[in-house]
Amino acid sequence: MAKAKPVKLGWSSEEVENITHALNDLLVNYSVHYQKLRNYHWNVKGSDFFDLHIEFEQQYKEAQDHIDDIAERIRVFSKTPVSTMGEYLEQSEIKETTSQLSSEIMVRELIADYTILLGYMFAVIEIASAQHDAGTEEMVKVFIHQIEKHHWMLSAFLAK
Ligand SMILES: [Fe+2]
């Protein structure tokens, strides 16, 4: 009979460092993206107002849930999630914009953000799967599925 895979009940300090570092990178980027969604929800103007105002709200509510899950997953490993606005702005690859953008530029910004977020999510999955961290993998796989859908919908919005 084949030997059963060992059950993962704990991680080495190196494994903890690897996964929480990747989760914090995702967290800082997601946090800046979240505030951009709120910015655009409040400040979008023009004939797309009603559609985008509602869509951005749905997306920031989902982002808020994902951010909370990521931070709490870091706490599961007894590490500290990056938690201040200053650190988010300093460490994030996703950058803030002004509020005075056309609706089309707002949507382009968000599509670019989602591409960046997916990159950080894939990085988390790669580390989690190498370390048999099924809990983190499962959590982020759900995010990926949802983010890919937003990416598609926003891209379809721009299609002529
Ligand atoms: Fe609102």
C-alpha cells in the first residue's frame, strides 16, 4: 500500500515567512485597490454613472471581504498583517490616482489593478501549494475566480 501523505499540522518558520510575506504583498496591493474602488464609486461622472456607481460598490464590498480574509489568514500563522495606510501606500505596486478621471480611465485603471492582483494571487498559490498549505490555496483560488470575472466584465464594458 502506498504511504499516506503526511498530514500538515504545522509549518517551519521558513514556510511561515514565505507564505505570510506573499500574503502581505497581496494585502497591501488589495488595500490600495479597495480605496480606488471607493474613490471611483463616489466620483464617477457621466452617462455611465448609474452602472459604474453600483458596480464599483459591489466590487469594493467584495474586496473588503477578501482583504479581511487575507489579514486573518496571516494571523492564523501568528504573524502581523500590514495594517497602516502609510505602509500600504509605500509598499503597494498598485498606485492611487486622483478622483478627476473619465469613467473609461477609471475602468482601465481597475483592469490594470486586477492584472496586478492576479499576479500576487498566483504567487501565493505557488508557495501555498509547494508547502501543502491547502487552507491558503483554497482561500485564494476563490478570489482568483471572482477577480477574473471582474476583469472580463470591465474589459467587456470597454469593448466597442
Ligand atoms: Fe455609496
